[in-house]
Amino acid sequence: MGDPTRGETLWWDTVELPEHPPLDGDIRVDVAIVGAGITGLTAARLLVREGKRVAVLEQHRVGSGTTGGTTAHITQVPDRDLLSKFGREDLRVVVDSSRTAIELIASLVEEDGIDCDFARIPAYLYTEDPGEVSRIEKEVGVAHEVGMPATFLTQIPLPFPVAAAVRFEDQARFHPLSYLAGLAREVSRAGGRIHEATRVLEVDSGEPCRVMTERGTVTADSVLFATHTPAGFSLLHTELEPYR
């Protein structure tokens, strides 16, 4: 199977992910999920726990998109620009949602016994440029406005001097592909289906939905796109920056 990211990140070089068979014919499930990154497999894990029949369809391999190229930081640190764009209350929703995500990952790591080097650590944002100190100070102010513990510093544990930094407490890190391997194992154990090398060609959003692939059709009550960029085209696409 093709692996766009294999060999290009540390994560692919330090894990052996089990392969999952391509779709072979037509099937019927409660929920079809397009994309087997952290979003798709987390959704699948939660759905099978509720007794739903789930099929995850992945064009390449589990984790071969954005998740497999991540920095592996799990953070609730917001983008300061979001404050001016959406306001304090909406930014607080983003921060609170990110905290919920961190705690969900932590709970699944413990519940499923996933060996992925999960650890809670602080996060730092720093600058070496004295001209950027005021920006760091603003980052601290924004964090306090939305209820995040943050500390302004002029020294952090790096082997070179910095002009200023902010320390965010109780963030986390993990091995993303080891984590996905654990999620995939639990999805399969609960009867969920994961099909790699299965490219989705078209989705009919009728009742029920029909997801057409090169290898068969999945009929489902609901379809979840977990592809980072949603299908089709809308104004949302003009706001997205597709990078890894």
C-alpha cells in the first residue's frame, strides 16, 4: 500500500502499524468515517463504545495524513489572532474544547492501555528577537483572559538565550502513530471495520447515505468526514491552509 509519509517522519520510523484490508464489496453500517487519522479513529473508538456499527475508510494507511506528520504536541494554546477575529467568549470555547481533547486522549490511553509515551509537560512559546517581546507579553495576556495558566519568562530550558517566553502549564505529548495503533486495535476488537487503500470517490447524502469507493459501496445512516479539509467546496475552504 502507498504511504505518503512513511520514512519522512520520526513516527513512521519508530512504529510498526498493523495493516488493515481494503474494502471488498458492499457493506452496511451505522456510521461511515472517511479518514483514519486521529479525528477519524477517535470518532470510531467512541462510536463502537456506544455499540454502533462503524466503517473507517482510508485512502492510504492509518495515520498517513496530517496525524503522521504532526509535531506530537497536544496543546490547548490558542492562536492569538483568534481573539480579534472571534472575540473572547468564542476563544474561550476553543481553549475549553482543546482541554477536553487533552483529557479525552489521556483517558483513552489509560482505559485502552495504549503504550504511546504519553506525558504531561509544559509548553513554551519563545522569541530570540527583543523586538518580539511585546508579542509574547500579549500572548500571556490573552491566555489569562481565556482562563489558561501562563507565565512570562526570560529564561527557559534551552541551550541558547531567549528574549522572552511564555510557559503554558499542563500540556502533553505522545507518539501519535503508536496512539493511533492503540485506537485502531480497540476499534477492531469491538467489531468496527477499518479499510485502508480504499479511496472514496463520491458520497450520496440521502437517507441512508451511500459512500462510493473504488472497491465497493458503504451504506450508512451517517457519514463523518475526518479528512482535515471537508469534501466539496464552501467558503470554509478559503479559510484553510493545507500544510503538514
